[in-house]
Amino acid sequence: MNIGSYTLLVARSTGSLGWWPRAGIAAAAAVLLWWAARGSQVSFGELAKGLPWIADFLSRMFPPNWAFLDKLVQPAIETIQIAIWGTLLAVILALPVCFLAARNLTPNMAVYHAVRQVLNITRGINEIILALVFVAAVGLGPFPGVLALAVHGAGMLGKFFSESIEEIDQGPIEALRSTGAGPIQIIIFGVLPQVITAWIAVVLYRFETNLRQATVLGMVGAGGIGFELVGSMKLFQYQDTATCILVIIVMVMAADTMSTQLRARIQQGSR
Amino acid sequence: MIRIRGLTKRYGAFDALKGIDLDVAPGAFLVVLGPSGAGKSTLLRCINRLTPPTEGDIHVDGQPTNDGAASLRRLRCSVAMIFQHYNVVPRLSVQKNVLTGRLGSVPSLLSWLQVFPRADVAIARECLRRVELEDKAELRTDTLSGGQKQRVGIARALAQQPKVILADEPVASLDPKTSRTVLTYLKQASHELGITVVCNLHQIDYAREFGERIVGVSSGRIVFDGTPDRLTDDVLRCIYPGLAENGNAAAPAPAIETHAPRLRDFALEEA
């Protein structure tokens, strides 16, 4: 189609119906978006009307209360401690089951599907929900946060661990089998050397995610810096809130940089 | 040493092996010759039960073979295997790869903790000396060349102190010069140690050079059994059907076999 000195290059629709199927798809998409916008009450008009309030909120946060930093050191350290144990327990939970959830090592397909479903369930429940459950079970404090991260992380790590097992070269496994090695010997001498770098990279990524999650777990009373964040907002101390948010951003950025660099180094080393 | 009666292996409707009867004397160096897809690999893998046979009996060293865990382990301890793609564990050291040949004989629990009896480490060293790789013992196996990796594979097989070595196309991925070196190491070691060797090959020249007895296999049946000097052109035509009819049509091996064209040229020169 020529528009002045320009040409519209769109593939000609095939079939006898011409452009009508495409017009139908476009109309259906428009209806879907309108329906979703109605349900979620997306309204740019409301956003525009709210802008002054957002500006007001931000101005109350400014300047951040630097004196509040002193009170944040302890919760920030606690957040890191929660993330460390959340990651470690997740690894410990995921390790024994990941071999059962790998198609090439599982003893039978019933076990494979059962373990996969368990991993899907633990991964499917959000950390905050898990934290609420564990707070109810073991009381307020950082430990329910650790448990929440461990359970959700085990689901994620188990899935990634087993997927990297499925990608390994089967040749060495067969060779070890033919030497008369037992199943655990095959895992230790044939599987682990092949997956260990991939696993470390995933664990580092999980630690980074856990640190990010640990900053919000405090909102439901599961310890860490999120507790201070919510507390300061409830007391309308928005300058303290700003300090909290800045500390969280710095922590997440630091964790991201460190784990990215470590993972890059490990992957280089594996070549 | 090996006694096979009525061995049949069926994959769905396809018969890979059709009633194989074969006896191998102790200390023999037997070459199984045949085109790709003739059933050579299946025959070897049935002997150590990496592939369970459909029908037939196999006795190794007077013992019937079956799928019970204990008897399978006993069988595989005394029957070592060498693979076309070496199947060494890339990230382990050369020495540890050879030590994996001892996994069937060392205490399991200690081996999980990477602890090996001194006597077994000495055996591994001795086997590395036999293939002249003792100076590479500490290197990571993925730093070695193809021929060196296969020598590690031979050392691993010897470390089992087996009664039988099954070599499945041990030189199919190697250049001619390296192939001769590797086959020489295998033949020398097995002669000196009195190990029975069953070696699959598809190269007629190596079969003539190294085989003491040659068994020709074609479409799942034994079509020739005799000494290398009885391997005449008529016999070769029987092992490689269609070989002499037309130079271009005669392609006994599919393209994945890198040495297949070489083999065909050689066979045609002979014919």
C-alpha cells in the first residue's frame, strides 16, 4: 500500500477471508483489555488527580532522617541473616529430592511426578503467605521468615537443580554404572561434577532473591528491616520510611552486584 | 569365559539381535566387525546388561547373568567397558576418573567422602602407568586430547581388574594414528593381564591388524567367525551387504560415523 512516497510493508493475509480474521483478533484483544481495565479499575484520570497527593507524600519523606540509620543497622543485619539461613535450609531441603525430580535419575515416573507436584506447590505459595502461616505457628520474629524463605526456595531450587541434572551428559553416568558403582556413588562421581557450577549460580541467585524478599517479610511480623518500614509508616514518620527504603535499595543493589560478579566468575572458571 | 545362547533383543517390532550364539575363550582378543546398526553395540551392552536382553542366556565366567541388584553389581565389577565417546567425567582429575573404576570394590560410605584405600589408589596409579599418563594424573580430564581421554577410559577399565573388557567402537572418534596407539595399549594390557577382550570395530584394517578372532555381524546375525586370514572379499561382502555392487550406492554406515567413508574406500580397494 502506498502512502505518498512511503510504502506500507505488511505481509498480505492468506486465505479467502482477506483481512477479516485479523480484524476479528484485534477486536477480541481490545475487548479483553477493556474488560481487564474495568475489573482492575485502571484509570489514568484518577492517577492524574492523585498526583498532588503523591507529591505531598514524597515531600513529607524528604529529607530522609539520617539519624534513623542507627536504628536500622541491627534490622538490616538481621535481614541478611534471615536470607543466609533461608537459602541454606532451602538447599538442604532441595538436595535430596532434586534427584527424584530429574527424568534421567528418578527410580520411576510416579515418584518423578509426585516430587514435581510437591515442588510446584511449595514454589507456588508466595513467601509472604508462607510467612503469615509460620508467624501463626512459631510466633513473631525472624525465624518464621527463615522458614518461609526455606520452603519457597526449596521449591524453586529443587526445580532448577533437577533441570540441570536432566541436561548432563549421560555417557559418564553409563560408564559409572558399568563399573558396578551404586546409585549414590554415581551421583557423587558422575552427576555432581557436571552440575556443581550451575547449582552454585542458582544458589547465589536464590540468595539475592531471598535478601529482597527478607526486606518485606517484616511487614507480616517475620523480622528484618521490613518491620521498621511498616512501623515507621504506621507512625506517619515518613522521613524514617525514606531512610528504610534507601537502605533496602542499597542492600538489594549490593547483593545483585556481588552475585552477578560471582556467577560470572564461576561460569568463566567452568570453561 | 563368555557363553551366549539364543540371545535376542527386540525394540518394538525391530529385531536388533536375532538368536546369537557365541563362545569367547579366556584371554581371547575378539573383534566384532560389522556396519553401523548391525547390532554390535547391542550385543556388547547385553553382556553387561546395560541393555536387558529380550531372550537368551549369557554366562560370564560360568555365572549366569540376571537383573538382581547384587548379581548385577558382581557382574559389572568383573566386566569393564570402554566407550566410543570415552565417557570420562570431564571435571574430575585423571586420577579420580581412573579411581571410579574401583567404585564397585571399595567401601561405599568412604568413597562418598572421597576416601579411598591406599591399595586402590596404587592400582589406579599402576593402570595410569600402563597407558603412560601418570604425569597427567592431577590434571582435569577435560584438558586432555581425544586419544588421551580414551587412554584414561582404558585405565579406568583396567582399574576394575576385570576378567572381561567390552570395548564399544573405542577408536571410532579418533584419527588413524591415535587409533593404532589406543588399540595397541588395549591389546598389550589385556595380553599381559590375561583379560578377555570383546572389541567392536567397523574398520576392516584395524580388525585384521588387532583381532585374533573376528566375528562378523550383519543385521543382528553372526555371518562370519574365524581368524583374520579367513576374512576374504566374499566374507566382507556378506558382512557389508551391497558393498561391491555400486561404489556410490554402497554406504553401510550413516553419515554420523566419521570414519565410514574411509572404511568404504578401503573396502573397495580390497575388492
